[in-house]
Amino acid sequence: MTSEPLRPHYHQFSHSLLSLAILTVAIYLGQDILVPLAMSGLVAVLLRPVEDRLIRLGIHKVIAISLALLLAIVIVAGVTIILSMQLSDFADDLPKIRQNLADFFSDAKRWVRREYNVSYRQQEQYLKKAQAQTLDSLQSPDTLGFITGPLGTLTLVPIYVFLLLYYRTMLLHFVVVLFAEKHTNNVREVLGEVKSVIQSYMVGLLIETACVAALNSVGLLILGVQYSILLGIMAAILNLVPYIGGLVATVLTVIITFSNNPETSIILGVVIVFLVVQFIDNNVLVPLIVASKVRINALVSIVGVLIGGALAGVSGMFLSIPAIAILKVIFDRVESLRPWGVLLGDQTPEEAGSNLFRLPKRRRKPKVDEVSA
């Protein structure tokens, strides 16, 4: 008997690339629907233990889901009120900030004319051109969609969260029966691990954000920076975007601090505070709090954040890490996709106890009588 021929490796590789390409196009074209749904899924998994605890207390399922959702809304509203109080004080000082920035730009113009021999008139022309391009971009439909998009998302997320929690059992059963019966145990194992990964990631992310906000605010208060709490919380929220958010938060805080107090020592102190907090966050908080069962290497994380931003903006950046973690769980469980799981992980061959380059075993050429038999 002749054995069934194996499918060539390049067939598997091409099918994997084609699937990833189709998934990428689907996310890009359907981001208005998929992004709110994905965020709602993360929130639903985060609220699932609260709902389960309320149901165990004898509360009806609909009421338990409503109370869990209400708790999340109250927490978000509390943080919003704190930020609004700080923003009102910030708005009162806007004339002073504008005057300080105007003085800074006047000094900058004089420096540019002295060093590069560019007249004030030419500088004004450059500024007017940049201003016109900025206004055009702000009035474009894409920018309007970027501004109104989050408002629509905030409206849809509570509805999606409620429905996902209510129909959770039906959705999970659909995923299980989607595959052959022989794969039922494996599918349930993957679903359980995906749930564990998302819960540990979201809970750890909330704790990390609270710690970073507290460290930022305390450091800025010690320096005597105005709007310390506002800047500390905003920096912590921006830090939710991996690798890129911390840099944006630092630059934004430096600009606002400079407009109020242009002393070099204060500006340097702000940079030092953010560098120290970032060091503590990356080396203490993330490994102890956020690190889940699935470990993703830094290279894939950065590339994933950039791809997520290109596909779905800031929301895509935030969703990129949990999405990669879910893909890692699936890739590790599917035989043909395990090389992709190795690519996403951060375990080196030395840590795994295997050789980096493995020479294929030399296959013995069968004899003629063995083949004919």
C-alpha cells in the first residue's frame, strides 16, 4: 500500500498568509462594527466575574448583568468627573498659557532669524501654510469620523456588553459546535485559556493604570507642577497604548508644563519623573501585574501596535495586544500554526531547551522490494 501524500509545506504557509490577509482586510473595512464589538467583548469578559457573583447571591441574570454594567458606568463617570474638575481649572488659565506660548514663539522667531537668516515675513508665510493645511485636515470627513467615532462607540459599547453577557452561553456553544466533535475538548480548552488571558490582561491593565496615574501625580505634585492630577491621569490613560503612549504623554506634559512654568529645572524634573515611572512600569508593574499566561515579545508588540493603529486608529492600538495574545493561544493549539505561535512568543530556543538550527533527519531511501510490497 502506498501512504497518503503529505500536503507540501508551502501550501500550508500560503494558506496561513492568505487567511491573515483576509482577516486584515476585514478589520480595515469593517472597523466601525468590529472595533466597538471587540471592546465590548473585553469589557464583558472583565465584568463576567461580577455578574457570576451576583447570580450566586440569587439575583436574576438580567438584573445581575444590569448591576455589573451600572458599576462599570459609575466608575467611568467618577474618573470623568475628576478629570472635568481639573479641566475647568485648566480652561481658566488658558489666556495665561496662550500668552506664555506667544512669548516663546516670539523668542523662537528671533532665534530662527538670527541663526538661519529667515525673515519674519517668510516665517509667517510658513506658519500660515501649516495652519491652512491643519484646518483642511480638521474639516475632512476622515477627521470628523475620528471625532464622532468615539461618541458612537460609547453609545454602542453598553448595549453590546449587555447582549454579549446575556447570550454568552449560546455564543460559546456556537463556537464549540462549529468544529468536528473530535475537536470539542481542544476547542473548550482554547476558549477557557482565551477567557483567562483576557481577564488577567484587563484586570492587570486597570491596576497598572491606577498605579501609573498615582506615581505620575505624586511626582508632579512634588515638583509643584500645575494640574498634576490631570496630567498624571492623562499620562496613565495614554500609557494604555503600548510603547507609543508613554512618549506622547511625556511630550504633552512637557509642553503644558513649559507654558505655565518655563524653568529648565522643572522641565527636566518632569522628564525624570516620567522616565522613572516608565522604568518602574516596564520592569516591576508589567511583569508582576499585567503579565499573563501568554508572553509576547517586544518586536511583535510594537509591530502589532503600529498595524492596529493603521487599521483602526487609537482603538486598534489598544486592541492589538489582547488580539495578539488570543492569536498566540490559538496558534499554540493548532499543529499547522505552531510556527506562528513561536514567532509571537518571547521564549528563545535556549530557554525552550532546543537547538536554534535543527538539521532535518536524513531519510533512508526505501528498497525496491519494500515499495512493491
